[in-house]
Amino acid sequence: MPDGSVRTTTRGSSGADVAASIGAGLAKAALAVKVNGEMKDLDWPIPHDAKVEIVTRKSEEALDLIRHDTAHLLAQAVQELFPGTQVTIGPNIEDGFFYDFARNEPFTPDDLPKIEAKMRELVARDLPTKRTVWKRDDAVKHFLDLGEQYKAEIIRDLPADEEVRVYYHGDWHDLCRGPHLPSTGKIGLGFKLTKIAGAYWRGDAKNAQLQRIYGTAWRDEKELAAYLQRLEEAEKRDHRKIGKEMDLFHIQEEAVGQVFWHPKGWTLYRTVENYIRRKVERADYREVKTPQLIDRKLWEQSGHWENYRPNMFIAEVDEGGGEHARRVLAVKPMNCPGHVQIFKQGLKSYRDLPLRLAEFGACHRYEPSGALHGIMRVRSFVQDDAHIFCTEDQIVDETRRFVALLTEVYKELGFDSFITKLATRPELRGGTEEQWDHAEKALENACKAIGLPYSVNPGEGTFYAPKLEFVLRDAIGRDWQCGTIQLDYVLPERLDAEYIAEDGTRKRPVMLHRAIVGSLERFIGVLIEHHAGKFPLWLAPTQAVVATIVNDADPYAKKVTAALKLASIRTETDLRNEKINYKVREHSLAKVPYLLVAGRKEAEEGTLSVRRLGSERQETIALDALIKQLVAEATPPDLA
RNA sequence: GCUGUUGUAGCGUAGUGGUAGCGCAACGCCUUGGUAAGGCGUAGGUCGUGGGUUCAAUUCCCACCAACAGCACCA
């Protein structure tokens, strides 16, 4: 037992028997049993000398069990309500589960409450669970006879040594590995169906599209309510909503996937851009700018034309000589080929390396319409891009320097931690196997050399290079992949970059592609959601509003605003004929960090009544002292 | 791109086969009020776009565009 005690039972006793021998309460609460660390059904006979733990609702593992059973419940309800619907798979996911069905008629949002009601009914019926083991061929034939072609396919593909188990909940049954709760009644009512979606069979767009129903499930209705509350909170942070509310940007039909930055949004954008510019300059990068339109020849040479042609914006011009003088240019989807062109100007020596070329490169990619999402996934964006041309020997040190820079930037921008993944060679790729072996090994070595923990993300590298991915965690626990460094042997070769080595021979430089925030557009979306629009002072588009109580204070308020602007504090004046309550409410909702209230008293004394966003307290501060305080707080972290 | 849903004033929304309401914002007047919505009034819409059905379409049908959710994609 978990507490170290030993219990003796008769041969063939099950988890349920053990629970019952401990107490009636536990017997009732038992959901499953953990035998030697492995989850099993309660009725599973326990082997000799086993470590046994009874799993109840309170156990950590309970949620997984409940969710998996709820997925089965969903499938059962759907098949009862919509006969002829085929079941496929229904795994657990974060916070819930889904189940994919094959059915000609689509499910509609109106179906969800009906299905949910049926699920509750099945819980109330408290159908007992029964596990059976089948011969593979029998099972395949059985499911084919039922018209369950997907299930039959799954059984055929099971590993040869795997037992074919079929679980019954009442009469309804499904192929499943288990384990399951002893009856449908144990599932409880802490579940809710959340959305319907199309999803491809086996995740492949070439296959048939199934209909997926998503749900969430918890220990009880209280936990469910808390989860739904969390969803609502996340919705409030949505950068599209806040972007509108705070008048930061908009997107419209005539420029799909591109951002119209409003003055306030652009202020935020420039603040971030200028901050990064200072950081890379201090890290010995040289900033450059490369052309937006480049002849297709260069993209053919780099390999982009072959791999990404459908996703590139193309510009065609007639140079006046008829058909033969047509020139095809691509709007750059990446900056790397441009940077190689700069590198290739003039002969480079090993003494020039490492050469770090940085660019706030505006790139355009024709993203599929379904991929677009606010300012997070757009067709026109700017990367904080840079390419480091270096020698083999410099890889580890350059990686170390980059990770140090990135850590600093994330921290200063308000993110405390990130995780690292090593994305290895994808199926579709350029270069030779030797180059890939070499590049993956080199990145691995760099991680080890600088003591950077990482997990492997197999097959997720780019077509020319393996990469390290840096994933941020935001204020409400969501992950965002932003930074990357890619170790590329392919492009320098394809674009024929070389330098003169110490021994006088010509050699290929290694190229490190790297970005810290990735797309500025996307990163600002992340920043908005991370801070819920309540930015630290240095990032806030409007840092202070001077609001008057009476007209008599107008001249003083104007004077205060002028003084603050002189000190580079982004300040607005609110002289409107409104009550102070109204102004406080409005500027608080607009998430203005500092509200500076000026009435008759303040005007006479040369002070302001200061209210910091998020606080209901006010403090009267002399103008001079206030300016000092605001300037200190508004200083970007790298200049403080 | 695929599946489903949606598209009404700057924003948030109601509604109907007989050409549209509400709230906030805007504008005007009254009010000068001390920390989260003061009062009264005015203006603003070819109901996403294009076809069709109908005496009549914002409403019903079709196509397209866009947004949203998920899938696929993300150099």
C-alpha cells in the first residue's frame, strides 16, 4: 500500500476486493487501481507481491480516468441518438477530451445539448463496465459487420502482441485499451460538450474529414464551473478584443491578414522594436535592410521556390520587350537570402567572423485563410531576424551568446521562464544526410556545453536546418513559441557563401538563423494577452492622463501635461465637461497606468492627486516629484 | 485549404416577407460636480457583396467575400 503497510489477500483478489477489505467508504469511492504503478480496472486480479494503490476521485490520476470515460459516454450517447454514426478515436487532451465520428450529416451546435442530455441519462442509468478480450480476427469481423470500418482498421493496425479488449457499458461497447471506471454513474456530472469541428482521419489532410466533438470533464460540477470561469478570463485577454478596446490596431477585408496599426498600437510596436534594436546593437550585431522584391532566380537557388512557391506573393512586371521581357519577382518571405547577398559583397576573411547581420525584416507569406488569427498569424509581418555567419568552432559560443541575450530580453519583457526544444530533420528537406547529422549534433553539443536543458521535437526542423525553439509561458500558463536559432549548412552552399580561412583556402561559413521574439506582430499579441492590456509603464501607449475636476483647473492641467511631455511621458489631457467619477471609470477601463487628477486644490498647491491603475488609493504628490517618479518607472529595463 | 457557425451605426447587440430598434461612444444644451457611468436632446444604418424567388427581401434560396471555432499548414 502507499503508506508502506502490507495486506494479504486471497489469490485472485481484485482492486475492488482490496478496497472493500480496507473499508466500505473506500470501496464506494474506488475508481481504479494502480498495480505496480500501472493503472488497471478495479476488477483486475492482482498478482502476487504487488504494490497496490486504490485510485479515488481525489487521486491525481482521477481526471484522466474521468475524461476518458466521458469520451466513451459521448460516443455511446451519439450512437444512441444518431444510429449509423461510426466511432473512431476519442483521446484525452488538456482539460478534456474529444471524440471523432464518421457521419454523413454534420452535427450542428443544437445537437450538443441533446447529446449532453443523453450523456446525463446514461450516467443516471449507472451502466456497469465489463471488459472482454477478443481474438483479433473475430473483433475485426465483428466491427465490420456493425459497419464500423474505422474501428476495424484500428484493430488491424494494433501491434501483434497487444490484447484486443472490448469494453461494455451496458449493451454498448467499444474497442479500448482501458482502464475504465466500474460504471457510468462514477463519471459524475462535471462535464460539458464545448465545440464541434472537422478533423482529418489520422490527422492527414489527404484523408476523409471526420466530425469531432470536444468536451471538458472534471471531478465535479464545481471544478467544471471553475474551468469555465478560467475560459472566460482567457477570453477577456483576447488581443483582438483588447486591440479594439484600446484602439491599438484593426484589420479589414481589403487587406486580409495585414495590420493597420493605430497611433497607440504603433507606439507600443515602436517601443518594443527600439528596445530590441538597442539590445542587438549592444550584442555586436550590425543592422541592415534588404529589398522587399527579389527576382525568382534567387529563390530558386535558395530552394524556397521549390518548397514554398504557393505561399509566396509574386509580382510580375513587363519590362517593355513583350513576353520575353517578363520579370518575376517574389515579395520576400524570409530575410536570409538577402543577408547572404550582403555577406557575399567583397571577400570575407576568417577575421570577419562571426559576422552578425540583423534586420527588422518585413516578410510576406500567403498563409492559408484558415490559419489567420488576429495579429498573431498574419500574411505581412516583421521579424527581429538576424543571421550569424561563423566558423564551425564558433557555433557553441554563438549559441551561448544568443541564449544569454534571449534570456535577458524575455526577462526584461516580463516573462520569467521559457523551455527549449530541439527540432530535428523533417521529411521534406534539403542538404545531405551528413550535413543533417552534423548540424543536429552540433546544436545538441551547444546545448550541453552551455547547460541548457531541452526536449526533442522530432521532425519539426525547417527544410534547411534543425533548430532550437524557445517557448514562453504567459501569465495564465499558456505556451508561445517565439524564439528560435537554426543551424544551417545548406543555404551557404546553395547561395555560395564563402570566406578565406587561416590556411588561405576557401571555406563555407556556417549560418545561424535566429530570432528572439519572432514576428513583432505576433509577439505584441502575446504581450497584450500576457498583460491583459495592463502594460508596464514603459510599454503603455498612454502612460498618464491628466483629468480635471473643474474648469478652473484647466490651465494648470495643460501646464502639467506640457511638463510631463517634456519629460517624455506619453500624456493626455482630459478637460471634458464630465464628473471625476466618470473620468476615473473611463480611463481605468482604458487601462491608463497613471490617472493624475487636478482640481482647484491641486492647481493652487502645484500637486496632483495620483491614482495608479489597479489601486483605489490616491496620493497627493508635488508635480516635480511626480515627474521624477514617472520618468524612473517609465525607463525601459535595459536603460534603467 | 477543409468542416461548421456567423456577418444589422464607431463598438456591443434586438428584430421582422411590408425598406429597422436598444445600450455605449459621438455631437448640442443644462450642470462645475473630489476618485469607477449627472440630466435632456440631436445626428448616424443602401441590414457583408452579387444574383434569384416574390406585388414586396435586411428577412427565403444560390454564389462569392470576410470573421469566428477546430482540423490541416506555420520556411
